[in-house]
Amino acid sequence: MKRGFEKYIVFWLLSIFFLIVPIFTSNPYFLHVGILIMLNCLLAVSLMPLLRTGLISCAHASFMAIGAYTSALLVMKLGLNFWLALLGAGAITAIFAAFIGFPTLRIRGLFFMLITFSFAAFFQLALIYFRGLTGGPDGLIGIPPPAPIPLPGGSKIEFITKVPYYYLVFILLSGVVAIVYRLWTTKLGRICRAIYESENLVQSVGISPMKYKILIFCTMSFFAGIGGSFYAHYIRFLGPQDFVVWTSIMILVYVQVGGVFSFFGPIIGASSLTVIAELFKFALVWQPIFFGVLIIATMLFFPEGMVGIARRIKERVKKV
């Protein structure tokens, strides 16, 4: 029991911290940073299973964009309720992932990464070209906030301040973490980890790697679409510049720096690096160089990421 507590203590402390932040501050800036941290955590957690399956995807931000534009258009053009559009955005993103995955998931390693990189670049151009649907380079403006949530007694939660958005993304993140953790500790997760170790060996025992790669790819894309839907109705503006390839690379950096071989590594990585990026926002031009050096240094010297560093420190303290 003690070992289990030690294993998840960082996760529970982070959860409690995020939960109580609005109690101690109503500063819109701090709440905005908290919302960005949790949204990035959601994206990082949904990318980690792909990396652990051997699928290095540079298109996660593109799937987020599909969810964002789908949700915005469903609400603005068809008048759909936001809560239905949220699920619809995830579902349509998963369908897109299936269409992309069937012809490409047979390819492994670096070639798959290059294909997803090309798709991300092509998709950004598509957002600009189909201006009648996406608004082109000007983007979509005036995206409505989520529909109010009715409460007993006739009151309701309206998305006017940042506090409701804060707790909404907290709930979404908690749900994604719970579902992904559950999937990753069952048969699906074990087979995906086995595919990472040796796809040929998995196939030799009668298991179809393609089936499970498609399943994990579509499921994680669904969650990216959910994150995109939230982003659209929180920022209330969408433009192609929000979903460049660099955005996908940053999600990869969150996972790798936090620790791709630990379930909670992406959460730690996304939380830490989002805060660092915000603190050094004045040096925006230098951020790609900084994060590029950081990812190289992590892969060379600390392949297990921040979680691995913490584990090493703990082992040394025990020896002392």
C-alpha cells in the first residue's frame, strides 16, 4: 500500500493543487495559465500511448484542430448544443484518424513520423485554402461559449468568467487521465507495449498489430479532438496559426521531457514546460531553440525524463 501511495503521490498532489487554485485566486491571468497547463496535460496524456506503441506522431495538433473547427462549425452553422458538439468533435476526429491510419499505420518508425509531419503541414494549408468553411487565414471569429449548465433551484453555471472554464478543463483532464490509465493497464495497453518491443513477435502469436494500432490511434485522436473543442469555445477564435507543426512538436517535447515510460510523466512535463514557456514568453523567438536543446539533452542524458531524474535522486538518498 505504501509503494502505491508513493507512486501516485505527485499525481494526487497536482490534482488537489489544481482543484483549489480558484479558491485562493481570482486573477484571470493565473487561471488562464492553469487552463493552458491542464489542456496541454490532456494533449500530452493522449499522445503518450501512441509513442509507447512506437507511433511517433507529428499530427496531434492537427487532430486537435479537426476537433476545434468541427465543434465551432457544429455550433455556429448547425446550432448544435456545445455539449453534443464536444462529443461530435471527438467522434469526427476519430473518423479522420481512421482514414489516415488505415493506409499509414503499416509504416513504422521514422517513416510514419515523416508522414504525420507531412499531413500536419498539408492540413494547415487546407485550413487556409478552404476559407468558405474555416475562414481561411482570417480564421473563425465569434465562436460562442459553452451552453450554461442548469442547477437545482433555477440557477445555472454560465461561462462568463474563467472559473467555469477552469473547472471544465479540470473535469475533462480527469476523465481523459482515468480512461487512458484504465485502457493502458488492460489488454489493449499490454499489447501496445508489446508492439513497441517487437511487432513481428506480436504478429507471430496470432495478434493483429494493425488492429490495435488503429484502435489506439483513433482513441487518442478522439481525446485530442475533445481538447480542440474545449480550446475553440474557450479562446472563441480559431486560426491556422494555432495548429502549426511546432504545436505538435511541443506536445512531443512535453511527453519526452516528462518521461514517456511513466504514465504520469507527460503530466509533469506538460505542467513544468508550460510554466517555463509562460515565464519566458518575452523571449518567444528563442523558445524553439531552447526546447530543441532541451529535448536533445533529455534524450541523450536522461531518456527517462523528469520522472527518471526524480527516481535517481530518490535512489541516491536511500543509499545515503
